[in-house]
Amino acid sequence: MSKSPILLRNFNLATMIAGETPYGMIENAALVIDGEIISWAGNSIALPDQYSNLDAHDLGGRLVTPGLIDCHTHLVFGGNRAREFEMRLEGASYEEIARAGGGIVSTVTATREASENELVQDALPRVDALIAEGATLLEIKSGYGLDQDTELRMLRAARRIAEERPVRVKTTFLGAHAIPAEFKDKPDRYVDEVCIPALRAAHAEGLVDAVDGFCEGIALSPAQIARVFDVAKELGLPVKLHAEQLSNLHGAKLAASYGALSADHLEYLDEDGVIAMAKAGSVAVILPGAFYTLRETQLPPLETLNKHGVPVALATDANPGSSPLTSLLLTMNMGCTLFRMTPEQALAGVTQNAARALGMSDCGTAETGKRADLAVWDVEQPAELAYRIGFNPIHKRIYGGKL
Ligand code: DI6
Ligand code: FE
């Protein structure tokens, strides 16, 4: 026998459905959850008779939003990079550290030494921090293995997180993150002999939801990324790309030519790249944690993205080097203060547009037929979510219909 539906009453609902009202707001809302799914949402005056006899959970006039989505993280990794943080404070740049064998490659050493279990246990506190702020869906990338065994182990660890905690996880293969030390002078051989075979093996094990790369002078060239994307395409996997983070190699345009779900970072993106993204329907994922940590001064071209109607998502980029950040609320605040987004754009960036960046259509808005992944907040206005710094006003998280 299936459980009877749950009725929520007495709250304001930021549906995040794009349209006439800011935040898609429904005041004095009611919402019915049947199993994992929202079976009705609207103004409580319009609640259908069939639901009016259900025991109601009174939410005391609070704000309800879709569950938050972190659509770009590297939160499975070994070790940490506090020493590199000190080096940067002493004047070394991120690129200098990377070229001297630190950076991503130093996390690779620590990750290769970690067991699957250690990777999961190390990641859980980071996951818990995100869940505590209402996150219901996370994307997690590989990319600190750069050998087949470790890349697959990272993806298995990422998948296990969804068994250990009430959160959904989408896994992204990022073997094209950097060239490991043992292939320093033969990057093409790394791509052909390690990265592509590892992608095929990870896919054969059912571990890959999307394929990503880091297109940059300190990482892989556009031609190398294209070889990896050709294989993704052959396997029927969607792609996304770290593009235009430190320089403009026209990575976003390359990704768009493969119909990318998203291009991410984008500080050095030009209008030509924006237009290519708009045509391909790719989401721009902007990452203020990395901008802040690297003390970047070049802003991602938000006005141009808005002008061409490219949806913009916001994510933590949680990683041990350029963005040791595990707060989506702080990410929203940084999106507003550093990138001049509106609080409404920031919330859309961690809900509706984040879902789109992951190719997910069952979440990201609070409406009939979507998963009942919701966050209940002790705030009066939705702008409060982005406004405060270091404060978590969550009241309750609802995950797959479970309160
Ligand atoms: N860009 C980033 O910001 C992260 N990866 C990437 O391609 C940084 C990863 C790291 O520094 O460990
Ligand atoms: Fe990243």
C-alpha cells in the first residue's frame, strides 16, 4: 500500500519557474507531496478538494525553495593544499605553483595513495556541509587520479556518497584535468594511452554521467580536449568544459560545438564564445570561489551572457586548490557581491540553471511533477539567502519527499 500524500501549508514558495513574478513566487502557498514527487503546488486557496482533508504540516510562514544544487565540484580528493595557500600569500601565483609541480599534480599524489574508503570518508564532511545548507543534488568530478585505477576509484567513491548520505550525485569524468608528472613532456601520449582508455573503462563500468576537461595553458590544449570529446560523443556522453578560466583559448566555443551542457569559469570568455554557447544551449557555470581564492580581477562577462540569453549557474567548484569552498549560500553571496548578480539570479544559479547544467529535468524548480527536493528557510524574503555572510537560515530540508 502506498503512503498517503503529505500536505505542506502556510509558506511562501519560490518556485524558480522563470516567468512574470520574481522568483516565480507564490504567496500563501500549499504543496502536496506524493511519494518522491510534488503532486500539486499553488496558492492554498486553489488547493483541490481531494487534498483538503490531509493532515497539514504548517510551515509557519517560512520560505520554501527548490533544494539547492551544486553543479560543479571536485569534492573527492586526497590531502589538502594549505601549504600552497601559504605560498600564494607569500607571492607565488597559481600558475607558478602548478608549473613547479604543485597544484593539481600534488593533489594527484595524495589521491593516488588514498583507498576508495578513505576518499569517501574524507569527502563526507564536505558533503555534509553542503547538505546542511539545503543541497539535494551534487555533481562530483574525477580528475585527481590521472591514471585509470585512481580515476575509476574516485568515481566509485563519488557514487558511494549517494549511498552514505541522502543526496543525489552526478559523476563527471575529468581525466583531462592535467598532465601527470610521468607524462610531463608527452601530453599527447597521456591523452591517448591513459585518459581515453580510462574514459572507456569508466563508461563500461557505468560510472560516467558526463565528460569534462580543463582547457588551459597549464592543462590540456583545445586539440587534446577535442580528442577526448570525440570519444565522449562516440560513447553518447554529454560534455562540459573548464574554459577561459585563466586565458582565452576559445574552449567555450569548442565545447559548444559538441553541444556541451555547460562551459565553466569563463572569466576570459569573449562575445564570440558567448554566441556559440547561446546557439548550443550551453549553460554558463560561474565559480566565484575560484575567482576569490585566486584574487582574479577579470570578471566573467555576465552582461554579455544575459544579452544573448545564456542561462547562468553558480557552483562552489569545491576543490583543495583554487576553491576550498563548501557553502552554496556563500557562493550566492559572492555571486552577488563579486559578480554583481541579483539575489534572484544567484538563487536561479543554484537551482533551475544548475539542474540544466547537469542535464536534469526532474528538479531545479518547485512545481507539479518534479521531485520533492525542497529547502525550508527561516527568512522573510528570498534575498536574505544571498545577503548574509556565514549564516545558515535553514529550517528543514526535504529530500525525495522525506521531511
Ligand atoms: N580549475 C579549477 O579551478 C580547479 N580545476 C580546474 O580545472 C582547480 C583544481 C585544483 O587546483 O586542484
Ligand atoms: Fe573546477
